[in-house]
Amino acid sequence: MAIERPLLEINHLETGFRITDDYYNAVDDVSLTLEKNEILAIVGESGCGKSTLATSIMGLHDAKNTQIKGEVIYNDINLLELNENLYNGIRGNDIGMIFQDPLGSLNPLMTIHDQIAETLVYHSSMNSQQRTARVLELLNQVGIPKPERVMKQYPHELSGGMRQRVVIAIALANKPPIIIADEPTTALDVTIQAQILDLMNDIQDETGSGIILITHDLGVVAATADRVAVMYAGQIVEEAPVEELFANPKHPYTRSLLNSIPHELEDDDDELHVIQGTVPSLQNLPRTGDRFAPRIPWIPAEAHEENPVLHEISPGHKVRCTCWKHFHFEGEDE
Amino acid sequence: MGFIEVKNLKIHYPIRGGIFNTIQDHVKAVDGIDLKIEKGKTYGLVGESGSGKTTIGKSIIGLEEITSGKILYNGIDVTNRARSRKKEYKDYNRDVQMIFQDSASSLNPKKRIKDVISEPMDNYFKLSPDETSKRVIELLEIVGMNEEAMYKYPHEFSGGQRQRIGVARAVASNPKLIIADEPTSALDLSVQAQVLNFMRRIQKEYELSYLFISHDLGVVQHMSDDIAIMHKGRFVEQGSKTEIYNNPQHIYTKRLLSAIPDMDPTTRKAHKIERLRVEKEYTDQEKEYYDKDGRVYDLSPLNENHYVALNPNGIGGNL
């Protein structure tokens, strides 16, 4: 028997956007795997390329202004080589997507029933009674009370948390083995967020789907993920199992991020850690050297690799560049 | 003694309907809250969306018509007088400023940063153009930006920089109270850290008070001395930060606190079990904590730093 391949394999993915006449990579040489029954979190700040990574996997980019290289292997096929028709067979059927803004991703003129049933029309041979039965089943699964009633309502009649549940129901409709969730709880209150995260965990347990969870919220990561990849300026800078990442963060960026989380102050002069400088824009991004180096100028240049690559420092824990060995916060001793 | 006192503040919006478009009922966005603001302290106002926290902030600065209740500034009644030109009201307008959530829409896109920041100064101080420029540079320095920024327009800055400009503008009139409505909820973690640090530094330098409105309990814990938890337009619990976080009494506060994700993945299971337990307690006991109309009870003191809205005749009522 052949060795089982991961559910989804991303190899050296590069997504470049055209600005004037050149392509600039927003996602730069990203390789990742997603296993069955696993939640892989991708963390990073705005502009780091985490959403672009998601939309590249889904093939949602306009070919005219985007250049995508590398491979996204699912079921032994490279999705990036598929034509639009075949890709449509994958989207919504094999890969479900949950977007950040539930109001923006629902059609205001369609009832909840029709929105969920729409994806069933495309991907299954159910008749209309079967579809309605499935819609009810899905609404129950995502914890919507009185599904018979909600089914006939329009998005504006539901609260933010309920809408997000509907969006999740749509993503689940065809029982996709892969779900990509792009900031699924960012717009929600903490109590609703907790419910939605529980729901995603339950779905994972029930269906064994692999979930890629894209977020900027480290609390969400700590509460749900199995593995974490931290992105900075289009690259993965650290990848580790979740417990390892929080207990043993290595890359300077990961450590800085964890240090800037608001916490209760020890004394009055205590300040939050601030990362110097700003994320460079796509056009001004240095393409060689350590991209995070300009933001930790007190670390000597020799500490960085010339062309940093990911090193596996313990099983499953990868860190880009060797500068972490010499890293200390400014003003602290090495 | 607080220099600003809010007494039994109510803001009700009429619901109109019927053939004559008469007032049928009211939405009670804010329904009887009291607040005292002392010098140099930060008051956290926490609640879920729709709880009325922003409405309180807006009414204090005069952007909302107050239905009933009073706002006293140094003992003078300034309720619904924000537009008044009289000196005592003008002082109030100068001394209370606001930082808005969305930095992009709260800065005039057609104005240079210099003009944005100098506008409050032009309104309240008679400064020569040179003095104004000097002061603008000073203010920009306080929020960690340089002189060049003066002649740029808001769109030329990143979100974090714009929010810092918003802070600089709020500080420009030497206010005593700044109402910060979700000032960092649109920002990334590291940028948020920057803005929060600046806000704290400015507070120490000028002895400012903040009314810090946020749904993020971590940020509020970091910033505040006192915290009020809002639900359905009323305070369910109010007190010092340590009391609220370490000794929550109201079921709603408990539920809110238990929903904050824990930063430690190793205690994930235990945290979830605890959260589900509190959630169940909330569903089971909800009736005990709200009166028959679903209204939050009046606050009663637990100790001098801690007030809770409990049923005077029910559980915990005889504390």
C-alpha cells in the first residue's frame, strides 16, 4: 500500500499581484500540509498574505493580474492546473470556505433556505425535498434554533452570530473534506465567538474534516488549533504544534507578537511590547535577506542568514533563519 | 469627588408606527446609569454589541440627545448643552474629547494633518500661526510621529498612524476627559500595543481621565482602574478592576469573563468545561438575575469598590 499523502499539500506556492508592469509576491514560497481531522491555524497581521493564501487555494484570483506558481495537491491533482469548470466542481464540494464578513458573503435577496440549497443544486443530484431536508439538518447541526422558521428568513433578519452559522452551514453543505475559515469570528462578540469555535471543533470531530483557520487572534489559535503557522511578509516564519508554539516560541516575530498581547499590568510603568517600524508594502519588500531584520535592528546583521530558510529544530517545529538563537528583546541581555 | 458626574442617564429612542405614525414604544438604549469620573483614572465600559456602551460615550460628549438624567461638570448642569456658546458649556466642550473607532472616517480626508490637529486649538485658544505649528509638532512628537506628517493627508498613513493622529487631535485642546470608543479594535496586535502605550503615557503626563469603551476584555483589563459591565442598557456590575476580574458576582459578568479565550493551549479542555458550566448556569439562573420584564436590577453595594445588580429579594440579595 502506498504511503498515505496528506489531505492537502501546498508546495512552494507563490502568488504575485501585478502592480504597474511587475508582479510582486504577496505569498512567497509557502509550503504547508493539512492532515485529516486537523485544525491548522495560520496567524499573522494584516497584509502578511494569510488571506491571499486562502484565496489562492480556492483559485479565486483574477488570472489577468495575478501570477500563481507552485502546487496545491489534493487527491493527487494539482488544483492550480485545473480549468474553471473543473475548479468549480472542487469549490464548495471538496473545499468549503467560511468568510469573515457574514453579511457580505450572504445574498441579501435570497432566503436562508435558498442560499444553502444553492450549493446542493450545483454539487448533488438531490431533488427539492431532499435539499430542504438537508438544509434543515444543516441548520440543526450549526445550532440554529427553530430552523423551519429561520429557513424562510432573509439575512438581515438574523443577528451576526446567526448569520455566521448560516455561512458555516453553506460551507458544510456538501460535507467537504477541507474547510478554509478566514477570520470566522473576528466580527463577533466573545460569547458568540466561543460558541462558533466550539461549533467548528464539533464539526471537525464529527466529519473528520481538515480545517485551515486563518486568524490574527492568538486567543482563538490557543483555543482551537492543532498546529500553527506564523506568517510575516508573505513567508512562513515559524511552524509548530500549538502547545509547542505557545510554550517555546522561537522566531523573533512570534515572540514579539506574544509579548504585545494586552495583559494586566505589574506596575504603573509597565508597557506593552511594540514592534519597531512597520510592515513594508508589497512593492518595497526586500526580496533577499531576513524580512524581519529591519524591525529588530539591535540584532547584529551577522546573526541573520543571507537567505533564510526554514529549519526543523525539533519534530514538527520549524523556524526561519538562525537569528532566533541570538534574539533578545531590546534593552534585555542576550 | 468626580469632576464629571452622570446621574440616572436615560436615552430612549421612540418606535413609531400605526396610521398616524404615533409613538408606540421606546427602545431603551441606555436606561438609568450613574457614573462618576475622577481625575487621572481610566473607566472601562464593557459590553457586547448593542448593550448601549457607545451611546453613553456619545451622550456624554453631546452627540446624543439625553432623554432624562443629568450630566454635571464641576457641579454645573451641562445636559444637552453641547451646542451652547455660553462660557461654562464651552469649557465643557473643550475639556471632553473623543477618539473614534474608525480612524479613516473620523479624519477629514481633505484636510492636512496640521489642520486636523490644529482645529480644536483654533476653536478654544487664541494662538498665532507660529505657536499653532509649534504645538502641532509637539503633539505629533507625543504620539511618536515626526514633523513631516504635518503636510500630509490622512490617506497617506497606515491605520495605526491615523489612530495616533486621532489621539493627538483629542489631546490638542488640553482636555480633562477623553472618551475612547473602541480605539484599537481595528488595529493589529503590535500596532494596538503602540497606541495603548501612547494613551497611557499621555495620561500620566496630563493627568487625563479616560472613558474606555471596548468589547475586548483583555484590553480593558490592561487599561482600566474601574470597570462597568453593561447589558441591556444598564450596568450589571461596576467596581475596581481586581474586584470585577477576580470576584465577579453577576451571572452575566461571569459568562462574559469565561468566554475570553485562554492564551494557554494546554488548559484548553478545562477552560472549555468551565465555560460550558457557566453557560449552563446562565441559562438556568438567568431569571434570577433579571426582573420579570427582563430588566437588570438596580446596583447595590457589595463593598465600597464593588456594586452588583442583584435581585433585592432573591439569591444574593441579602449579601
